[in-house]
Amino acid sequence: MDTKLETTEERIIQAAIEIFAQKGYNGTTTKEIAVKAGVAEGTIFRYFPKKQDLLHGILYKAIEVMVPKIAGHGIVEIFDHNVEKSDREILITFMKNRLEMIQQHFSIIKVILNEVQYHSDIEDLWFQKIIPPIKGIIDRFFAEGMRKGRFRQYHPSILTGIMVGAAIMSILLQRYEDLAEGLTKEEIIEQMADVLLNGIAKK
Amino acid sequence: MDTKLETTEERIIQAAIEIFAQKGYNGTTTKEIAVKAGVAEGTIFRYFPKKQDLLHGILYKAIEVMVPKIAGHGIVEIFDHNVEKSDREILITFMKNRLEMIQQHFSIIKVILNEVQYHSDIEDLWFQKIIPPIKGIIDRFFAEGMRKGRFRQYHPSILTGIMVGAAIMSILLQRYEDLAEGLTKEEIIEQMADVLLNGIAKK
Amino acid sequence: MDTKLETTEERIIQAAIEIFAQKGYNGTTTKEIAVKAGVAEGTIFRYFPKKQDLLHGILYKAIEVMVPKIAGHGIVEIFDHNVEKSDREILITFMKNRLEMIQQHFSIIKVILNEVQYHSDIEDLWFQKIIPPIKGIIDRFFAEGMRKGRFRQYHPSILTGIMVGAAIMSILLQRYEDLAEGLTKEEIIEQMADVLLNGIAKK
Amino acid sequence: MDTKLETTEERIIQAAIEIFAQKGYNGTTTKEIAVKAGVAEGTIFRYFPKKQDLLHGILYKAIEVMVPKIAGHGIVEIFDHNVEKSDREILITFMKNRLEMIQQHFSIIKVILNEVQYHSDIEDLWFQKIIPPIKGIIDRFFAEGMRKGRFRQYHPSILTGIMVGAAIMSILLQRYEDLAEGLTKEEIIEQMADVLLNGIAKK
DNA sequence: AATGAATGAGCTTTCATTCAT
DNA sequence: GATGAATGAAAGCTCATTCAT
């Protein structure tokens, strides 16, 4: 049985992520989560005594599962072991690779991005455990390029900012097809990477 | 009396915008709005029979007040009457100018960006009345540059996407100073504009 | 102007009667009455400081206008001046005549019959000012018939009861045509009167 | 414990019937019902998500419990197995018997009679599930008498109408003793039955 | 006299949370 | 461990009533 492969706690968390993503934390009832998770309402409170604790549960899951995937997993391979690859290839590989992951974890990211605005305890974790490692890894890529003299001098945060902004927009362009008819997922990413690299390449 | 300069309806809308921005639509009670607006709770329902209608009220206000300012106001002056100005000057002027406006209307934009995710009726208006005029104006700037041979050929949506993404990130970088220590508002925008222009400029 | 032929107070009372009849006292808002009466909501409270007072106003109107019509008007003519007419003719004439009036004042009667159940102050007036004169007039008809030896001896209240019961049912039979398909208004009343008269006639 | 013999749902329905009968549907608060039923207000809404649903619950209870008792239970015994009894005995037995039941279920009948006026969904059920079986059973009694040549020819609906009207009035005469001083319950019914039977008997 | 915006008490309804089973 | 009936505080909403104009 598929159901039994996950623990009750995981089923609840997973259900919460999906419904929070759809309706927002405050727009979701514990009843809905219980139904989706296939448990009784009371069971939720055995694992998460307050509804708020579900958000924390989600956040912890994100920190444990998602951040390593985005910030860590394979990063060395992509950035360091590829001396022979061009910056363009590296950047595009990286963006595609990470966007893939972002889209796999879209719901959880959506929930966190939304709820971080309203819950200061979550905000703290966000700015301490999630943003820094991700920002760090991207900053390093650009800093490295500058150090090696291939990129012009900018504050790395600027470049990371543009890249993340571009990544966000690429997701939106994909989700709302009307905005960029005709453009494929690949084209969007590649063109954005081109603009960014042209923008920072020395000459 | 300051209070009497605005209508009751406007005071309610304004209060709703501010609290919705802080706590989200579902996290806000009509009682809170009433207190902030300085009216009785029942008064809210004279103007907005359902709490939902406050959201529509906000959206209509945005469409009437904000969109023209961002998409329309002064656009001709900036883009057309400035033949003698460089693209860089134009783009930076435009970005600064619009970001100023976005920040003036930050709360209302924040509310709409958040709630558009959960309310399909709002989503419709958003994609019909708000996004198209704004996207149109920026698309045109880039299309014009391409037509005149100053910019390389990209799908305008790509460039608009990068610019908007950059604009969003510039706001975030400003709001969370830790992310870009040392960088001023001006520097952020100018550097981003530089990267973007370098990225698309022919040679 | 038709509107000006009635006083504001009368327009309000009339509107109240009609909406109370449709929706019941507690199901009706003063706003609805105001709209139907063509006045501002506040105006109602100039004439009827409490919503309850509207009910009293209606009751007083009924006592002044309706009761005399049902209990008094033309009664002498029907019952006394018609020595040459048969009991059957008299009874049928009377029933048709009064049912006509009841149906003309249907709304007001409906309101009183419904609200008398819930408002003890109205109940008092009902049992003091409305029921006695009406019951008196009918009782007297039967008592007279008994005294003259044409009717068997029953308690007059019994006969009045049957007659009123029959009258009520005749109205219902008319209103819900499914209950008595094919029967006309006249047939219903005449057959009911027949049964009643046969039931009480000596031999 | 008496309380545990009934389900929560039944206690709520019973409380609702009693208070609705006293104050009318719109005059009753869910709080009052909760107190009378001995449950929390929220509990009512577990069983009846809208206040309206309480009315439906009451109606369904009436259809299930009351209609069979009035229209069905013992009808065969009274009408058919009593060939040796006179029509008078049968009619009086029937009327006493049913009036007993009506008075046992007085509150629920009162509620339905009142609310059927204002709620069209209830009206539908009323005219489909409640009226027809009851009317049918009485109609048949009279039709049978006519067929056997003991009663004169009338439209059965007329006779049923008179009988029901008489039944209603007999209840009112009992409840408001002033209207028929001195008359006992039995006398009222017997005299009314007499009038009716005399009225329709052949010769 | 008449208006209708404003009020706030009180209503119906929701839902996180508890707890006996 | 799991259930789901029950809770009650608090939410959205209604509406009779007031009052400045």
C-alpha cells in the first residue's frame, strides 16, 4: 500500500503543503488537511499541537530536504569540476538544474514565500537557514568569475539578484503561457542566461 | 479635520490595504480594519457587503489609480521626447521613476500579488487590466530599441521579464538590507540597468 | 400623484402589511419596508419608534377598518331585512360576502393570524377587539335560527366554529387549486354551506 | 441518564421544534436552541450546517414520524374492520384518535404550518409528502360512504375540507377556553361530527 | 418633516483545539 | 496511536435604531 510507505506525519505534512500552496495558510482548515492526508482531524494535533506547528514542520522539511538540493547537491560538480566548460554552459546548466528542483518543490517554496511575510518566526529561519546558503552558492559563482577576470566587477548580490529575478520570471513566464507565447522553457532560460552573461562578460 | 477630507469609503479601503499588506487577507479581521479606519464594524458592510468586496475595491482602486501611474503617466516624456538621451539614461530614469511609484503603492501591490494567487476573480482582472498595459509599455521600449538596431534580437517578453525580475529584486535588496550591505538604492538600480543594457546592447 | 393621496404613515403601514404577509414580521427588515413605501428608512421611525409599533399600527388599522367591515357592515341587511329569504340564501350570501372581504384584506389578516402567536400584546387585542365582535355576529345568526326552531340545538360556538373552519378551508382550497381541481369558488362555498345547513336543519 | 437515550441530533431537533413553535423560526436564535438542547452552539452546526437545515430536519422528522401516524397507523382498523360500527362511531373514533395525535405533535405541526408560508422548499415537501397522504385517507373515507350510498354526492375535497376545518377549530376551541365555555373536548368533537354527518347523510 | 450615513448589539457561522473512547 | 464528537472563542455579517443635516 502506497499509504503505508509514508509515516502519518509525512502524509500530514505533504497534505498541508499542497493545500497551503493552493489556499494559503489562513485559508486552509485543519479539516481539509486531515481529509487530504487521510487521517482524522484529531490526529493532526497529535503531531502538530498547534496549526502553526505545521508551518514550522514544513519549513524544517524545506531546510532539510530542499535547501541541500538547491544549494548543495551537485554544486561542486557543476561549478568546479567543469573547468573545461564555458561560463555559458555552466550557468545554463545550473539554472536549468535548479529550476527543475524549484519546480519539483514548487508548492513548498510557494508556501514559504507567502507565509514568510506574515510569520516572524518563519522569517527568522528563512533569513538564517534558507537564504544564506543559496545566496552564498550563487554569489560564489559570480565572485569566482570576477576573481578570474572573466566577469566585470559588480557587487555579487547584484548579479545574484538579477539571476534570481530572472529565474523567478522564467517560472512565471512558463506558468502563464499567455505572457510569452511561442517561447519554450529552454528558450526562456537560455535567452535570459545569454543576456545576463553578455551583461557581465568582460568585452 | 484630516478625517473629513477623505470619504468613509476611502478610509476603509486605505485601512484594508494597509492591514491586508501586513497580515494577508485571511489573517485580517473586519474588526481590525474598522478600528484602523476609525469607523464601526457595521459601516464597512455598508460599503462592502462581503469582506471579499474589499479586495475588489482595492483592485479597482489599483486599476484606476496605480496602473495609469505606472503604465501611462509620463511615459511619452521618458521614452519618446528623449531622443538626445542615451538608452542608459532612459532606462535608469524609467526604472527609478517606476520603482518610486511602486514603492509609493507598495502595500496595494503587495496585497494584489499575494491575493491574486487565491482568488480567481481577482486573477482575471489582474491578467486583463493590470499586467497587459504594464507589460505593453515595457515591451515597446525594448522592441523599439531592437527596431532601431541598438539592441540585439530577443523576444521582448524575455527582456521585460528580466527587467521586472530585476526591479523586484532591487526592491527586496532595499528592504532587507542584510542582503546587499553597503549598496545604496541608486547603486542597485544603476548596476542592474548596466548589466541589462550591456547584456542586450549590440556590441 | 397617486403617492400623495395617502399619507406617509399610511404608505408605510401598507408596505409593512404586504411584506410582513410575504415574509413574516421577523423575516422583514425595516429597509425593505422603507423601499416599498418609498420613504427613507429613518422616516419609518418618525412614525413608529420601534419596529414592534408597526405591528400595533397594523392591528389598529385592522380593528378600525376591517372588523367593522366583516362584523358590522351590512349585517343587518343580510340577516334581518331578509325575512323572506331562505336560511340557505342568507348563509351563502353571508359567507360569500364575508369571504370577499377576507380576501380583500388577506394580507393584513395573514399577518395578524401569524403574529398573534408570538406577541402577547397583540394576542390581547385580538381576543378583545377582533374575535368577539366577529364571533358575536355569527353566533347570533345561529342562535336566532335555533330560537326560531329552524335549527337543532347546538352550542352556537360549535356552529360558528364549523362555519369559520369551512370558510378558512374554502380559502385554502381556492388558493391551492391542486387540492380541489375543477371546483369553482362558488361551488366550494355553496357545497360547504349545504352540508352545514343540512347538518343543522331540523329534519 | 435520560440525556443519553437520545442522540445529540435528536436533542437538537427537539429543542428546535419547541422553540420554533414558541417564537417562530426567525424569532429563535441558535443560541437558544443550543441552551435548550444542552449542547454548545457550535455543535448545532455539526449536524445542521445552516440554520435553515434545522427546518428541513424538522420536516423530515415530521414526514417520517408524524405522517405515518396520522395517515397510516390503524387506519385500516378504524375504517375497514368496523363494518358493524356506525359511520358516526367511525368518524368520531377517527377524529378523536387523530386529534390526539395532532395534539401530541402540536409543536411540530405548528412550526410547519407557520414556516411553510415563508420557505418555498418546505412548501414543496409539504404539498408532496404531507398533504397528499393525509388528504387521501380522509377523501377515501367519504368516497367510500358515497359509493355505498350512505352519503350524498359531494366532491370529497369539500367534505375533507369541512372535516379538517372542524378539526382545526376544535383544537382552537380547546386551547382558548373562553371561546367555548363549558364545552368539553369530547362534546366539541362529537357535536362537530354530528353536524357533519347529518349534513351529508342521505336522509 | 425627511433623510440616509453611521452605529453596535447580537446574530449565524467557522474552526482550531480538546478529550473520552 | 487514532478517532471524531464536542467545544467555544471569535469571525463575518445583519439590522433596528440614532442623529446630524
